[in-house]
Amino acid sequence: AGAAGKAAATEPGNPANLPPNVPEWSKTLGDGVAVRAYGKPSKHEANVIRRDVEWLTASRESSVSFTPLHELDGIITPNGLCFERHHSGIAELDPNDYRLMIHGLVDKPLMFTLQDLERFPRTNRIYFAECAANSGMEWRGAQMNACQFTHGMIHNVMYTGVPLRVLLEEAGLKTNAKWLLLEGADSAAMTRSLPLQKALDDCLIAFRMNGERLRPENGYPVRICVPGWEANMWVKWLRRIEVGDQPWHHREETSKYTDLLENGKARRFTYVMDAKSVITNPSPQAPLKHRQGFTVISGIAWSGRGKIARVDVSLDGGRNWRTAQLDGPVLDKSMARFYAEFDWNGQELFLQSRAIDETGYVQPTKDELRKVRGVNSVYHNNGIQTWRVSPEGEVENVEIA
Amino acid sequence: AGAAGKAAATEPGNPANLPPNVPEWSKTLGDGVAVRAYGKPSKHEANVIRRDVEWLTASRESSVSFTPLHELDGIITPNGLCFERHHSGIAELDPNDYRLMIHGLVDKPLMFTLQDLERFPRTNRIYFAECAANSGMEWRGAQMNACQFTHGMIHNVMYTGVPLRVLLEEAGLKTNAKWLLLEGADSAAMTRSLPLQKALDDCLIAFRMNGERLRPENGYPVRICVPGWEANMWVKWLRRIEVGDQPWHHREETSKYTDLLENGKARRFTYVMDAKSVITNPSPQAPLKHRQGFTVISGIAWSGRGKIARVDVSLDGGRNWRTAQLDGPVLDKSMARFYAEFDWNGQELFLQSRAIDETGYVQPTKDELRKVRGVNSVYHNNGIQTWRVSPEGEVENVEIA
Amino acid sequence: SAAAAAPAKVHYGIGREAKPEEIAGWDIDVRPDGQGLPPGKGTARKGEELFVAQCAACHGEFGESTGRWPVLAGGAGTLASHDPVKTIGSYWPYASTVIDYVRRAMPFGNAQSLEGDDLYSIVAYLLYLNDVITDQDQEISDKNFPTVKLANEANFFDDDREVSEKAFWKKEPCMTNCAAGAPRILGRARAIDVTPEDGKGPRVE
Amino acid sequence: SAAAAAPAKVHYGIGREAKPEEIAGWDIDVRPDGQGLPPGKGTARKGEELFVAQCAACHGEFGESTGRWPVLAGGAGTLASHDPVKTIGSYWPYASTVIDYVRRAMPFGNAQSLEGDDLYSIVAYLLYLNDVITDQDQEISDKNFPTVKLANEANFFDDDREVSEKAFWKKEPCMTNCAAGAPRILGRARAIDVTPEDGKGPRVE
Ligand code: HEC
Ligand code: HEC
Ligand SMILES: [Ca+2]
Ligand SMILES: [Ca+2]
Ligand SMILES: [Ca+2]
Ligand SMILES: [Ca+2]
Ligand SMILES: [Ca+2]
Ligand SMILES: [Ca+2]
Ligand SMILES: [Co+2]
Ligand SMILES: [Co+2]
């Protein structure tokens, strides 16, 4: 009775609203239908937001905000929480003034309105978009004490769009066409060079995310999806595609998004996002509040090379692994959700997860990665994350040997 | 040149923002990251909202708002646009005060906090929820001139939840357990009787939709998902589950949600939503603006009995049918998206779609349905919808012979 | 089905036992067999006054409704007509549903405020308005409530669509020349003109 | 791959031909081979004044940066060090990227405002700050720009991860006893303490 009494005492809530009492909301009327014509989350979820790290950049217009992965489950990122990366703030286009121009090595340069694009055959696909700099602050060791900041530069969305291939066919490609230049309408006029082969494979000219139109911060009205490839290439507010015979070597593929190795040489055109995973719950912002007993570990895994084949989880810092359960649809170049269950005895844990994709790639440890890349790469840090769980259930980002 | 000139003249947009000119948003900075910590749609999408039909009910607190299906694509309904059906307005629960009680014919009555529920094994599934009254205004003939109002009482969402089976096992079922009573915490204290067999099959005690927590208007913090069954059973703000040996015959399964036939007798416990489909584009709110040429017809199909196997589309009011293409994931008891392409010669069209599910059920015509049900049923109207497209591209809801 | 087989016994030890007094506070449902009836008694004569004070503003003094609020009485003999009026008397199968529903949901906006004798009295008045009881002074109570029967009970039958609508499972639905002649328009929503229009207030007609 | 085979020729007839003058207005990209260079010429001497007026507030008078804005010059010889400083001079492979980027994106907040001689002059000044050109009066222009070479060009190589990191494709990753002893903590984010905390303003250190 003593223990039960103690458990009850720690229960949250206002007794006036708990049984046997009948709370106000069971007696009186709430807001009617369509009062909230476009809905938003409960006021009690005000802490579930994108956050930025102000010291990272000189200005918020050229910066990043992070998805609160620890506050989500399943594989769909709601549109309001998709991480942002802008180079000159959110371009706010009027959809009537939207134009997409395709020119260069084509038979006939074309100009499309938004209405034009929406007339083409379209398709719906769920893809992750991960910034190549995701986990970039962790190369030299554990730095950010939050899953949101270590791994939150990723979102997973169902896009509706026209295969880029269809538009290129409409324009007609010259035989020497090999590369595309993608250009945004923001005031960074963001550009990236895209190999034609990828363009003809699975890229989408997307105008919808999760059913509705793109959000302004994600490229309204039109962005490109480059499935499995670094999100920097997913040019937002897409205004122009030029077809050429060589890459442009623009700022975002030279100064940035090249991976500096220890010997001072740099890898370029590192498009594919390697297989990666992270435990989202528990994590520093989402401690284990029950002191012991049945516990579900939850996380996400993804690979730019295809489907996730398997995820392993370790409770002891990588000494021993168990295979987690993949739940829900496991799709090509999409986040997959994994769960692993165990009975927590209340002792310290060192949680890790390890993704394996359908090509057989196994997510490396941070040390394995540093051995081949050094610590100056900035980008493509897909090393295995360790969370230490204290007996009190607090979780912190650590590096271990 | 004349024709090209004319085409250009009808293009939307402000020349100052069109090429060769460089618009303002390509020169100046927009809002920075995390300025919109929880994002919302572009101001140019202010018309993409849930709408109600005020003459339908005496008050908005007991009424319905409709999803703008014609403004969406793919199969995910964004949370802000999920149709609402309240019987006493939106109950606004404090999550700390949330309790779920399971009692009745169980070994041990249980009380759960929200945190408790989130500790159980959970799963993620995409399901449609359709109000049994969807299309209910159309029994006697074409009435609502909008896809939003003829078919908008449906949404399709990825839920995260605990299988109800798990919670019932935790409480332990008595051998005479046969039915459950589901009860909401709103001031209608909404109740429905649920057969135990369904409860043990695929029902979820859900706390998330599309990754984030349920929205207040959809049952925050906890609702039940009863896959494939009428949405009235998907009790929101779920506070109590009583296990019994017989149904309760409460107001929502006697006065309402029973289907009155022509002879005055009424069918009850009509849970399953029959296979159904509708063309969302074009539709009255989404006319065909191009006068002729390549055209994609788009729509959604779903069945409470399982997966959609096939959708056929007719351009001539059901005289001739072609099989549409299903796009994106085709899942159990989920919306599926279909497309059909044709070359519009600019003449009048009578568009119809016909869903077929994996059990072989074929969506009936409205006349076939009326022949067996009469016109007094209110609920479960899954008859084939006809949209007339005029040569000008205007679309209207018609009934045809 | 296999899915509905006896569940395996796995105990997670999550949550706690619900206390009897907690259950008592929330367990407000009533069944046709009388299970769950709260204690109390009342007559239609006593109920009339309460109904006029708390219910009639919406439902009308005789349950005939004001405006578009629900009609609660009348409609006998209309179910098989073109214009069925479904009320407690004409349609509902069980009287227990009245007591359950009024207790949990009415008055609209002041739910779970009625109990005991007031609840029974209002329900007695509703039964009286619906000719279910004919004596204004007849006492109904938790003791005799299960004996109150409604006229339409026998006219409900369980879902039989998979049998009665078997024809909708068609092997090969017609694909070409499925009907003769061009489509003929029988009705158009535009003519009825009750659709709210974008950007305008709703149109009530 | 099959996906990249020559596409079938299907024409939907959607959209219209883009006019040459429309393309000219938006086609602002510049390639290393000189394709796309806008007409113009300039010297570092002329560029200095423009740079001080329009760029130095953020990037510093000598490209050394103010606050946390990007550094544009210096860093020679640091790439293989613990603290690489990646600038136009130390890191960038192509000078064309400078002219392309400044033209499309700078000054920050007043993009696409620079053209012609001003653009070339500012770029000349940046090249001068980075010791790419040493004579302040050397004229660079659309004619001679492709001859400007940057020192680090040869140190870039194409993605080779599928070869150089082949070891990450492991047949059977270790499942038990994969390391000896208990985990030893080498570092903790808490100790660094730069994580913004919920409900507080960000902490800049
Ligand atoms: C302010 C208006 C209002 C008042 C006052 C009100 N009701 Fe209601 N009543 C409603 C509405 C609205 C509904 C339908 C609720 C729903 O299902 O969404 C309803 C439904 C009912 C029903 C079910 C009708 C059916 O056909 O299913 C009954 C019975 C009922 N009320 C009885 C009462 C009683 C008894 C009182 C007073 C103690 C009362 N009402 C007071 C508005 C009102
Ligand atoms: C108000 C601040 C500001 C001013 C003024 C400004 N810049 Fe910048 N500059 C930035 C920022 C911020 C970035 C990084 C933008 C991004 O990628 O998000 C940048 C990036 C650059 C880069 C690329 C740096 C790299 O390493 O990739 C160059 C080159 C540059 N600026 C040149 C200029 C020139 C030339 C001017 C003046 C004509 C100028 N800037 C004026 C803020 C400024
Ligand atoms: Ca009960
Ligand atoms: Ca009277
Ligand atoms: Ca009208
Ligand atoms: Ca060009
Ligand atoms: Ca100087
Ligand atoms: Ca701190
Ligand atoms: Co890269
Ligand atoms: Co039904």
C-alpha cells in the first residue's frame, strides 16, 4: 500500500479533473467545427517546435533550424516541423508569379507556370531529406546535448511531383547533355550541379508535401527532390534548370559541401547520404521517466542507397547487439521507424543503434569514420551515436571507448 | 505568333516579377530560420481550409467540417485539414489530467496516464477515417456542388498507437467478455459499443497523427482507431473502456448510425465502410482551366474491407471504363491515390470513378444502391459520383441516366 | 478469425489498478437490461417543468424542436415514408438510451448535471411526450425502468450487407458499352443551390 | 543504368517556349571554362573601395571577417591542420565560382545588384586579398578571366566512398562481445555546454 501510495502521489494532474471527478471539458462546449479552419497543435504542445543554435551562424537568414525528432514517432514529419536551411531567408513567392525555365542543351527551351506543372503526370513518394551537415558539429566529439541538434537536420515527407525526366523529355535533350544546373529564386539564387543520370532516374519536381502545397520554408511553390542525396541539392523555390555538358563547380559544391580529409585533399560531389540511424527516445530531451521495468527504445534509420534492411540496437555501448523491429512501411530512401524492447533494471545504459541498408552497408562507429575521414569533413557524419542513460533516467550525449 | 501572343496574354503574374526581370524575393532577405518555429501554409493558400455547411446543423459545436479534398494530392491528409465531427465542440484536455480507465469484465481494472500509454509497444499505420454520413446529403440526388462537401468527411493519416489488444491483455479479459464500450471525455461523453473481436484484431489506442501528437479537434491526447469502420466509432478524447457481455445500444448506434430502409426497418451495427472512390480533380471547386489537351484525372479510393485492388474511370457517364493507375503505397484500409490520363478534345465530359477492393466488392452506382437501400439511409452512401465537365471546363455535380 | 483468438498473457506492469471509487465516478453508462441505472425516480408531471426550464429552448416544449435543433417526439408511422421523422417514440429501440444519453450529454453545454429524481422525471416526460407512458403520474425509477419498452425495437436487424448486397461483389464489371445512348442529366446540384461558396458566408435557405 | 537510357519521346504540349530575352534575364551562372561570364572589367584597386563600402561590414576590410560572418581570405597551408581555414585562396578550386557567387548572392540582402565593371573590380580585389593576383592594377575581364587559376584546384577528387570505404560493407557485423570491458566515457556534450536549452534564449559562447 505504501508503494502504491507513492506511485499515485507522483501521478501528474489536477485532482479536480481526475476520476471520480468530472472535468470541465466533459460538461461544457468547446470550439465548434471550422472555427479553426486550418488547425494547429494543442497549446500544451508549445514546446514541440523547430529550434536553432544561434551561435552557429551570424544571422538567422543564413542558418538552420532543427526538427524535434524526440517529439515525433512513425515516419512522417509534419510540415510545421520540417527542419529549415536557408541561405537568405524564406523566399515568399506569389504563386501567380512563379515560373520554371528549362534551357541550355535542349531542343526547345521551355517556360512553365505552376498550373502548367500541375497538369503533367505526377507521382507520390515518401523520401527523407537530410542536410549533409547533419551531425556535423559532432566530428571532434560529443558536442550538442540534444537529439534535435545532433540529428535534427532531416525530415521525411510524402511529396507529389512531376518526374524531372518528363519535363526534360518535353524539352528534348541534346546528345551532349550531361549535367543540369538547378537554381532557386531566393536571394541566394542557390545553385547545384546535378548529373543527368540522377535527373532521369528518380528526381521529382515537387509542389506538394504531405498532401498540401509546399510550405514557404520548404520551397513554395516548387522544389526539387533528389532522393537519397544530400538536401543541399534539393533546391527550393526552383526557378531554372539549365542543361549543360559539365558541372558548374558553384559555391555550394566547392567552398561548401566538399569533404576535407586529413591530408588536406577534399572529396567533391559526395551526393549520397550513407546509411544512418539514431535513437530518438530516449535521448537527452526525452529522458526515461520510469525508474525501471518494460522499456521501448525507438528510433529512425535511413539510407540514400535504398531501403533499410535491418537496425541493431546495443544497450552496452556496442559490446552486444540485438536486432530491432522495423515498424510501418519500409520504403526506398525513406526513414524507417525501429523499436527495441527490454526490461530496464534501472542501471546505467549506453544506447546505440546501427543501420544496415539493402546494399549491405553497415553504419560505422564514429571512430571507424574518423579513421578514414579525419575530423575536418564537416559533412556526412553518419557515425553511431551513443546516449548514456543514468540510473535516474537522464540521457546525455557521450563518446565512449 | 498570334496564338502564342494570346497564350502569353492569359498567363498569370506580375511582369515585374517575371523573366527577364528579377523579383524582390531574389534580391532581399526573407524570414530567418525558426522565426516560424511551428510552420504554417503560405498566405497565398488561405483558401485551403476546412469548411462547414451552416444550414446543416443548429450549432457548430455539434456539426461537421469538411476536408478540401480537391486541394490535396497523394494519400496523406495534413493534420490542419482533417475533417472534424464534434458533438459538443473541441474538448481541450490538459495532457497531465488525461486518464484512460479500463474496467468491467477484466481481471484487474486499470488506470493509465498518457505517459503510461506511451511506454507500451506501439505501431504506426496509415488508415482512412470516414464518417458514415459522408455523401449523406446526396441520397435523393445531386445536392452539394463541391467535392469538399460531397466527400470531404474523410481523412487519411499515419497513426502511432498501442494495439488495443495489448491493453486488454494487460487488464486480463474475463471469459464472458464480448463487447467494449468506448467513451470520450468531451461533454457529449461520446459512446459506441465495439465487438471484442475487432478490438483484438487491429484497433489502436492512438496518441499521434502524422508523427506529432493528435490535434485537439481529432481527440488530443488519445483517440481510438477502428480501421475500416465508420469514423463515429473512432472515439476521440477517449477516457474509458468498459468490457461487457452485450452491446449498449447507445444513442450513436440507435437514434444515429442505423440505416433506415425503404420498408421502415433499420440496419444496425453497420460498421464497415464499403469500397468507395471519388475524382477530386477536376471537381466543382477545381475546374479544368486548360481548354483542351493532355489531362490527368486524379482521385482517391478506399475500402473498409482491405486494400484497393483497382479503380476504373469513365469519361462518358459509365458507358465505357478504363482502368486507372494506382500511385504510391496501396495499404490496408487506407486511401489510395489514382490517376487516369487522356487527351481532352474540349467536349463535355461525364466523369465517374469506380473502386474495386481486394474482396472483389465493386463500388455500385447510386441507382444500384438506392434499389437496395431506398433514400432514407443517411449513412453509407458509397454510390458512384458523376461530375459533368462543360466545354469551358466548369465542373458540376450531376445525376445522370 | 485467428486475430481474435485468446490473447497471450504478457504483462508489462504499466499503469495501476483503477480504484472502485474512481470507476464509480466515470461509469455512467446504462444498458437496456438496466445495468448502470442510477438510483432515482420521477414522473412526467414533475419532468415537464424541468424540461421547459432546461430543454425546451432548443427542443420545444413538446419535443417538437425549435429551429434546427433535434426533434424529440412525434413521427409515428413516418419511417417508411418519403419524410421519416426519427424520434424516441417513432424510431429508438430502447428506453435505456434516453436515460443514458440525457445523463451523459444533456442539457447541451451543461452535461452530466442531471441526476436522481430530476433525471428520471425528465426522461418520464420525454416518454410521455412520445406516448410510451400515458399517465403523467406514473412513477418510473431504477426499479421498473427495464420494463419500459419502445414500439420500434423489433424493426432493427444486424448488418447483413455481405448477404443482402452480395450482388455488389461482381466478377467482371462491365467495361464497354455499359449503357445505351448519351448520358441524360436528371438533376444538378447547382439547381438546388445550397452549397456554401468560397469566400462567402454560408447560405442558409 | 536502364533508368538513364535515352528517354522516350512523349510530348504533352504543356508550357510554352522560353523566349531568348527571358532566358537572358535569368541565366546568370558562370562556369570555370568562362561560359556565362558577363561583360565587364576591373582592377583590385577599384574594387577595394567598393568592397569596403558594400562588403567589409561583414567580411572585414581584408576579408578577415567581422564576428561570425564568413572569412574570405587567408588560411593558406591550414587545410591539413587541426584548424583548417577554408577561403577563396586556401580552398576554392575555381575563380569562376567567385564571380558567379558574388553576382548571384552578394551583398547579402541586396543580391543581383552588382554587374559589369563593379562586379569584376570587387572580384579582382578578392583575388588580390587572396594573393591570386598580386598587382592591384592588373585588369581582369570577361576576356581573360578563364586564365585565372586557383592554387588548390588539384586537391579535389570525385566521390570514391564506394571504393575507399568499402570496408563499411561488412558481411556479418559483430553481434556479441564486440569490445572488451565496460564502456569508458571519453567526452560528454554536457561538459562543452553549448546546447541551447528549452525555454531559454540561446547561449552564445
Ligand atoms: C442548447 C441546445 C440544447 C438544449 C438546451 C438541450 N439540448 Fe438536447 N440536443 C441538442 C443537440 C445539439 C443535440 C444533438 C447533439 C449531437 O449529437 O451532436 C441534442 C440531442 C438530444 C437528444 C437526442 C436526439 C436524437 O434524436 O438523437 C435528446 C434525447 C435530448 N437532446 C434531450 C435533451 C434534454 C432532456 C434536454 C434538457 C435536459 C436537452 N436535450 C437540452 C441541443 C440541446
Ligand atoms: C550583411 C552581411 C554581408 C555582406 C554585407 C556581404 N556578405 Fe558575403 N556573405 C555573407 C553571408 C551570411 C554569407 C554566407 C551565405 C550562406 O551561404 O548562407 C556570405 C558569403 C560570401 C562568400 C562565400 C564565402 C564562402 O566561403 O563560401 C563570398 C565570396 C562573399 N560573401 C562575398 C561578399 C562580397 C563580395 C560582398 C559585397 C559585395 C559581400 N559578401 C557582402 C554576409 C555578407
Ligand atoms: Ca457501466
Ligand atoms: Ca404540458
Ligand atoms: Ca449559391
Ligand atoms: Ca548559363
Ligand atoms: Ca587596402
Ligand atoms: Ca547550458
Ligand atoms: Co556531400
Ligand atoms: Co454504419
